[in-house]
Amino acid sequence: MSGTLFDLTGRVALVTGSSRGLGLVMARGLAEAGAEVILNGRNPDTLRAAVGTLQKSNLPAHGEAFDVTDEQAVASAVEKVEKSIGPIDILLSNAGVQRRAPLVEMRVSDWHKVVETNLTASFLVGREVARYMIPRKRGKIIVTCSLMTELARETISNYSAAKGGLRMLIRSMTVEWARYNIQINGIGPGYFLTEMNRSLHDDPAFNERICLRTPAGRWGDPKELAGSAVFLASSASDYINGQIIYVDGGILASL
């Protein structure tokens, strides 16, 4: 029974922002559960290397390079995947960037860049994929959120605003699309050691702060995020909608 619930064999999954980091780890998890995955990134060379790492493990993987903030590029890419690979059963909207600065010093261009990539892109890709899922009356949309969906931290107000907006985007998608048997949920990672936040991990004071703040007493291993992605992509989550699962070592449970 459990094997069937979590089996993704025969399903097609598009994972944005997956040429490295947590996106690639979650894409691997989906592929290991049986899904045929399409990785996405803007750099063709980095993307090609990421696809190669999965294919070397005999996992079905393809690459589709496009900018998730470009409305026309998103529409063209989704249409191409639908026609050349197959119906998209699973969307994992993961693309994200950081541009750190104190709020009074933050450039408007950095505000827009972060909001467009972390929030608007999930609307653009989700909307295009939903156009195909709605007539089929099935689909899974998973959005990568953050602890900053709930909390704030200095120097990343643009990121916090964008990730907070994802909560309401997920709920809005749910109230409009759940009737078509589409489940839309989020994953909220805590502090995981990735290339994007390595400088924070390597800062002794910040590292100590996070380890003390996290009840588990450590940073997360990226591999520990894959199971939540598989769960939300699988039949095991068919009546879960509009929710965010936090994988954070207990930070949000602690004062």
C-alpha cells in the first residue's frame, strides 16, 4: 500500500531552479521515486551538467533552459514539454535568488529582482502549467517557500516579502484550482547548507546563532528535503491543499 502511495512512476515533473542546490536534490528525489524529471535553469552549461548527474544514476532526466520571470519564455517552455515529453503531472516551483542589503539601502532593482524571481515566477509557471492540468482534472503544484514565509530577518526584506507572498499565492491557487483535483502546497525549508548560503554557514557567529536557535541543533542536510517533495507530489497527499510543510529542525516551534 505505502509503495503505491508514494510511487511516481509514469509521472512527468517540471522542477524550476533545479540546476543546483535544493532544487536539484528535490528533483533527484522525485526521479528516484519514479518520475521523469525536467530540470530548469538559465545557464545551459550548468543545466546540462545537472541533467548528466541524474542520467549517470540511470534516472530519467531532461533539461529545459528558460527564464522563469519571462512570461513568453515560460509559456513556450511549458508547451514544449507538454508536446515533446508528456503531460506535466507535477510542478515544483523552486527558482529563487537573494539580494541582501539593509532596507534603507536596498536598491529598487534588487527589490524587483527578488520579488520577480521568488514570487512572480511561481505565478507565471503555475498559471501556464494549470492551463493544461485543469482540463485533465489532475495535478500537483509544489512551491518552495521559506522560514521567511513566517519570519523576518535583517537585510533580506525583499526575500521575506516575496516568500510571505507565496503563502497567499498558494491559497489563491487552491481556492481556484482545487475543484479540478489539483493540489497546491508549499515546502518551507529551514537552514540547509547550500551554495547560496554557504557564506552564512561559514560565518562562525551566524552558524552558532542558527545552531542554538534550531532545536535539532544543526543545519539541515539537503537530502532531508527530498521526502517532503515526494510526499506532496504523490497520491499520499491527495486531500492536502493550501498548506505549507516546514522542514526546519523545529525552528518555528521554538521561541
